[in-house]
Amino acid sequence: MRPGLKNCIALSIFCFVAASPVVVTSPALGQEASAPSDAQQQAMVKLAEAVRKQIVTDTQYGVFDAIHFVIKGDTVILRGYASRPTLKSSLESSIKRIPGVKSVQNEIEVLPLSPNDDQIRARVYAAIYGYGPLQRYTSNRGPSAGMNRNSVARRAGGITNDPPFGWHAIHIIVKNGNVILTGVVDNEGDLALAGIRANQVPGAFSVDNDLQVAGKQGAGKQG
């Protein structure tokens, strides 16, 4: 069990782990607080891990998406951003099939289709992951790693249709020219550095640095 997760369930509050999209609540959120039994806690954590696995292993989920969720009893509430509408529907369908889930409330926001946003995604990606000190936050390496510039999908629809492959700790959300960085980094220095690199990208109207520092709550929110 992740540190603090058991206490989050017992206290009926949201627990959000940015790099691993897990949000857990007790089944009786809003009612008189009562500590769930060990069996209830274990069942809740098991269900949360199953939902998380469906998200992070979805082949359409990538660096330009950020999904989190809430569990209320046997209902899973999906929230966050999807760069492609097929990801929203795919996650809803797969999570509905998880044992113990009776319904899915899909509140994922599909980001607008915009060539300008697509160009900003590519620039921010290159600015962050093409920079040596931040390359350890991806399984790709080098300025153009994961950037299959010659793919048919990339040429036809841009980077959103053919996002960089591999694991990324820093996710890049772009909506109407505005950038949100979300995920988990190792320290405050890297958090600030990612924000600085993103702010240097031409064409971006604003940068909301919502990154978290591992082991800390409430880090980020730097422009």
C-alpha cells in the first residue's frame, strides 16, 4: 500500500498521486466519518490499483493526457484530460469490466482539436525531454527520442495523432494555447526547471506548473 493511502481512505478525503492516476475516497464520503474495516480498506486499494492499471496500460494513454479518478462505493468517477476522444471511451469501456465496478461516471474532458495546440505540445515536449537534466523522467533519451517525425499519422495529424512512445513522468496538457504540466518529479529544482523550460516555448499563452515533488503534498502551481 502506498504511504498514507490507508489514512486517506479512513479520513474520507481525496488522495491524488499525479504520476500514478489514483484517487481514492471512502464509500461513505459526506456521511458521518467512520474508519472502514481492514477488509474494506484492502478491497478499496485492490480496486484502485485495478483501475489505475487500466489507465496506465491503455495503449492510447500517453504524455499528452492526464487522467485521475475517484471511487465512491462501486462507482468510478473518471476525471482529467484526454488529447483524443477515443481514449475517453476506451477507458470507460475497460473500467466497466473490472470486477467490483458497477458504474462509471466519465467526466474526462476531451481537449479541442487544434493544429496550434498540437504544435505547442511538440515544442514543450522537445523543451523538457530534449533537455539533459530532465531526460531521466522518460524512458526515451535524446532531443528527438520518441519523436517519429516521418510517420504517416504524424504527417497527417500532428503529434497528437502519433504521440511519443514510452514512459513519461511529466505530462503535458495543452488547451487553447495554455499549458499544464502535471506529474511527479524528484525535487523542487526539477519542478522549477520544467516550468522554466515550458515558459520559454513560443506560442504558449500561459504555463500552469502543477507538478508534484515526490513525498510532498501541494507542490507545484508555479507559472
